Amino acid sequence: MDVDTRLLRTFAAVAEDGSLTRAAERLYVSQPALTKQIRQLETLLGVPLFVRSRAGMALTAAGRSLAARVPGLLADWEAALRETRGAASRAGRVLRVGFLASAANEATPGIVAGFTARHPGWRVEMRHAAWSDPTAGLAAGEADAALLRLPFPGQERWRVAGLSVEPRWVALPSAHPLAALEVVPFRELWDEPFVAAPAGTGGWRDYWVAADEREGRPVRIGAVVEHPDDWLSAIANGYGVALAPESTARFYARPGIAYRPVSGVSPSRLAVAWSPADDGDPVVRDFVRCCLDGVAGQR
């Protein structure tokens, strides 16, 4: 029997938290998606793993047996995946760096130049991840380090070094009435449809629609996208507005889209993240140092 490790991670989170709601928040997925995954695992195994009640999710005897094994299984698999892929990249003298759109932006060339100066003969392979993977390849073992916007799913599992803080602006169609303002109060955006990342990114999407800063007002989703080009097209075509780091206005300037500062919303934080297992790796350590130096040089 083959079982997707994603289902085991879901099970482990629910088993630990005893609550679908808390587990969904921690995994940055929707509660219906989490429920579906638990039922899928129970169907595959042919046994009930939880007893559901208003008080939460209690493990059955079978569930307790599985819960004792799963953390070790997942840790071994993740270590094997990371070591296998990492060994291949090290053999080729390649450092794999995942990033999301509007990560380090203008600082990236300086970071890469600083790293290659420290490690002649090495190459930094920048891997652009879709917004459906806010860890930019870290979770899948496809990146040795990643340039990310905080918060991101499973952040507590990784080493994270903060690099910079910048205001969040709004991207909106050039003809939008709010584009006439020099600064847009966030309150004025509460009833606007937003162009957002997939619902499966959970809390990461919530952050970029500022769901916790609306005084309880619901979010309207006008379009769901995974890539910058689709994001830009959706905004230019009038399907919605979107929050973005200030630097996006310079890095993703395009006809039909206006960027304006937003008041009344928290700023965005840029960070570099890597695995704790690589703390002693001089290559990863030097890349982190180059990130710190490179971003500082942009201020």
C-alpha cells in the first residue's frame, strides 16, 4: 500500500493538536481540505483514526498506534529526500535557492555576486516557486535555502534570518478610483475583490489579503492565481486588487496597473530560510551571510 506523505503530515498535525481548526491553521490549509485528507487516509488504511466530537478529535486505538510511528517516518523521509537532492547539487557545485515573486527583488544580483565571489566555481540556481508553495521548495527538499516573505507554512521547522521590512502597497487597475489617491487607507479596500493565492496556502493567503486586519469584515476573492504574470493580468483586467511589498512597484511595473502606498496595514518582512541540518554547511552559511550583507547594501 502506498500512502502519500502529505496525508501522514496531516494526520500528525491533527493528532498533536486534537483539533481540525488548529491543525488547519498550523498547516496553512483550509479546514475542509484537511477533513478530506483525514478521511482519505482512513479509507486507505481501512480503519477509523479519530473519534470526532464537539470537544475535538480524539485518537482511536489504531490512531494512537499510527501516531507513535508517523513522526519518525516523516523525519527519516524528509532527511533522506533532503540529503539525496542536496548531495546531487553539491556534487555539481550548485546551490539551489528557492524564491517567490517579490522576494529579494533588486538585492538578488548583489547576493548572488557576493556568494560567487566567496565560492568561485559554484553556481547559484535561482528557482522561482509558484505561490501554491510558500516555502519555495524548502518543504519538498528542492531548495537548499529560500528567499521568502514571512509568515510561511511550517516556519517553525526552519532556520530563519530576517533581512528587511518594507511597507505593503496596493496594486490596482490604473483606472480604479482609488488610484487617484496618493495614499490609500486600508479601510477603503475592505469591500474590494482581491486577487489571491490558492486557498490551500491558508494563513499565507490570509496574510496577503490582511484577513486579520479588517475588524471582522469578510474578504472578497475576485481571482485566484499562482504566478506573477497571472497576478498582473488579473489586476490589470479589473478582477481585483492586491497587497504587495513596496518594491513590487519597481520590480513589476506594468501598463494598466497602479501601485499606491497603503495606510493602516502592517508591513511585509523579507527573510532567508534554510534547514537546521545545514547549520554547519559553510556553503549555506556563506549564502545567508551574503543575503544579510546584500540586503543591508540596498538600504
